[in-house]
Amino acid sequence: MKLIPVVATRIPDEIQQQIGTGRPLLGSSGIDPTVYENATATADKVKYLVTLQTRGDVAAEEVAAKASRVCSVSETDIRLVINTFEMLLADTISEYGSVKCFTPFGILETLVKGSLEDVTDQLDPAENYLYLNITPGDAFRKAAAALAFFNASEKSAPFKAEKVIQHETGAEGPFRIGSDVTITGMGYRPGAAVKFIDTASGTVAQATIVENVQPNYIIATVPNGLDPDHKQKVVVAQTIEGEVYELSTNKPIEVLPAPQPDHEILIVKHGERADNEIAFDETNPVVCTVAHHNGAGYELKAEKPVKVVLDYENQRRVYAVLDTQTIVNATETTVSFMNDENDTEEVDGSFWNHDVELTLYFADGGSATKTVRFVQL
């Protein structure tokens, strides 16, 4: 038996159905492999290998002998050519550091494993290392065409995360923070979790799951706080038979900042009180620092442009609205008003030490709301 690691290029349905058995057939080739756990140093990259029944190894002498019979050149000369080619390749790599050699049996080239996100990133010897890659020529491809390769790593991952697309349009990124995305795949089960991992900093942000009932997709919301300057790796996690499996989608994604509102209250000051605290005060105006985006104007609505809503449960529901503020003024950066009168049915004390919703209404139909603390004068 010869031990051959297998990398998947496709998984036909008949193989997919037999993944759980450990002995899937390799398509029409009729080869019956045995899947076994990889106990070598590469186990962290390929957890399972496959054994295939062969008729033995082919020694260098046999290769030279066969070539000699085909081209009527002595076996010694054939072996000399093979050895010379190996020496030439080794010397070329030593001299130039990188080569791409076109041969009758394929392309041999030196490559570096992995990739870097930025030109200033440092190489990681564990992830970025030199190796010799062989791309088989047409003859070798045709010889292996009958084989349907089995993805042995499916044994350690009983589901598959594929790609991320915009939920509404199906487009592939970039993805707006706060928008919904669809993560396609296979074998999803209720209870799955999705997280976004910053490829530069490693920061992890959990996504909110919108829908997780279909086996072939999950809908999630891109979480707040992501850095738009960094790509994000999207990881799906599922607990299956007590074991947690985490699989990332096929490539990191780009994110865009969350859309800015037309109007925004940045901070509220009322006299000498702490930030975002207001009260009934006949002396000092409430001053809201505001910002306007997307070309929105700063003019306020003509009637009742300010509203303060109190709403909480005590022994009864306490609900009151203050909307008759006086001396209301607006500039491009501030909105100020006097909050000096309680004309509601609630006593002043009902407001004290409770959060209220302060809303400003603008002439263009937009509004901005901020939660502030109502305190005692």
C-alpha cells in the first residue's frame, strides 16, 4: 500500500454520500481507498490521508530502462541526462533564487507559500516558505482524468462554508457594516455562529444571525466596529456531536463603513452638568452639538422641533412628553433650547434619575435622537 495525500478538486454526489463511511469510491476509476488519520508533521494542514492499492514503486533504473527502449539511447545516457537535469535545476535555484522551468512533463517553478496583506508585512517562516511546485502537462492530466479526487478533509469538517454575498443583491462585496449578508455552504444546522476576524489585528467580532434554518445558507448582519481598512475572515462555527468545528469561507472580504445618518446628535450639554445630562432649568439652555451628513440642511421644523420622551415601568407605567421648549435656535453645528417648564401630568420628580429620549426634528423631514439622563436641578 502506498500512502497518498489527496487534495479535492471536485466532489461528485456519489462521493459526497459516502464521505461518512471512510471508504468512498474514486469515481469511475474503480479504486477503493481507505481513509486514515494523518500522523505525520502535516496533520495540522491535512487531517486525513488516503491509501490506494498500487503495483509498487518505480525505481530510477526502471525509468531509465523504459526510456532507453523507447528512444534507443543507452540506459547510462538516460540516467546521466536525468541526473544532469536535477543538478542543473538545483544550481539554477541556488544562483537565481527563483525559477520557472518548462519541461515535457509540466512546469516546475519555485513559489512562496501563503500571501501578505501589505508590502510592509514581515514573512512568517511557518506560513511563508519556499517550495517547488509542479504543474502537470497535458499528458499527465489525461492520464489522471478518470480519477475523481476525494476531499479527505471532509472527514474532519462535516459541513462546508463557501462564500459571502450581499443578501439583497447577491453581489460579492464589498460589504457595508450593518448590512445583511448570505454565507453559502453545505451542512449548516440551527445554532450556528458566525464571526468576523480582522486579518491584520486578529480582532474577533460576533455577527448577529438573522436566519439559520436552511442547510445551504446562513444570513447574518455585518457587525459594528470593524476596521474598513482591513480585510475580514468570515468563520462559521457549529457544534456537532459535542465537538466545535470552525470553517472559514473561501476568501477574506472587504467591508465599508456603516452609512452615516442625515442628522446626528453628538453630545448634549446643559449648564455645568455632566455630558448628556439635562434637567428643568430656568437659567441655562440645553446645547446639542450636532452633525449633518449626505448634504442634509440644519434648519429645524417650524412646529415642535424638540421632543423629550420619558417612558419607564415603576409600580405603574410612567410616560410623559415634553415638546413645548422655548427659545429654540439652530446653527450648522448646534441646536439650543430652554427646558424650563414641565407641562405634563407627571410631577418633576417622575423625571429625576431616569433616561429619556431627546429627539430633534429638521425641516427636511429627518430627525436625530439621543438618550440622555434627566437629573434633579
